[in-house]
Amino acid sequence: MPNSAEQPRRVTIDPEGPLLVEGPVEVVGDDGTVHASRRFAVAICTCRRSRTYPWCDTSHRRRVKPDGGRTRTAGQQETEASS
């Protein structure tokens, strides 16, 4: 799927999450396997924890932060706030 100079792809970098890419896209793996998505935007895994790699399944949210704290999901934050 060639890119067009008139319609460049937008890639958004999230330092604690996936790369967000405006689609449709094709991702070529290191073994040459081509994964295609026709969606308007896709999340590409950068942590390699995803069960649906190369697509992100939010597995990065379970990762321990460098300061020793755990990354909390939105549901956990709401529960803690109401306690």
C-alpha cells in the first residue's frame, strides 16, 4: 500500500502506550509477514506484550512504572477516588 505525497500518514507517539497511526495501514513484521488494517486509525504495539501483536490490546497498562508504582486504569482511579 504505497503512501501518497498528497495524503501523508499521521503518526502520534504516546510515551506510555502505542503508536497511533491514521489508516488504512500495512505493517510489515521483522519476518516479512504483512498485517493489514483498513480502519481509519490503528494502535500499533511498542511494548511487545500484546496478544494481538502488532496491534495494541492495552497490555502495556499492566506494566510497572520505573518508580515502582503500578499504572492504574481509569476504573481503578474512579474506585480509589470514591473511597
